Amino acid sequence: MGEFSIFHWLIVLAVVLIFFGGRRIPEVMKGLGEGIRSFKDGMSGTSQPPAPPAQAPPAATPEKPAEEKK
């Protein structure tokens, strides 16, 4: 009674897919991994400041060619 067979795991997988959908599961797992990593860093006492987000270079303005005089 305490053992899970492959059939039980397939049912669990189907329920998870129904609740979260295929696109949402990677986001949930990423958040879970970041939370675990943050918890481990907090327990070890070593914390690194978060890296600043990468900024995109300013968009270059296209120069207009000089109008030719006739």
C-alpha cells in the first residue's frame, strides 16, 4: 500500500499537466530551483549581491543622407 507504481506516477503527471499546462511547468521549476538556491545561500551565510540586469545598448539613430540639390 505504501509503494507507488508507474501507473500512480502517470496519474500524478497527468494531473500536474492539467493544472499547470505545458508552458507553465518550466517557469514553476525555475522558480523552485531559484528558491532552493537562495535558501542554501542563506543557510551557508555567504551571500552575493544580485547582478544588475543587463542593459541594452542605446538604439542608434539612422542618419538621413544629405539631400542632393539640382
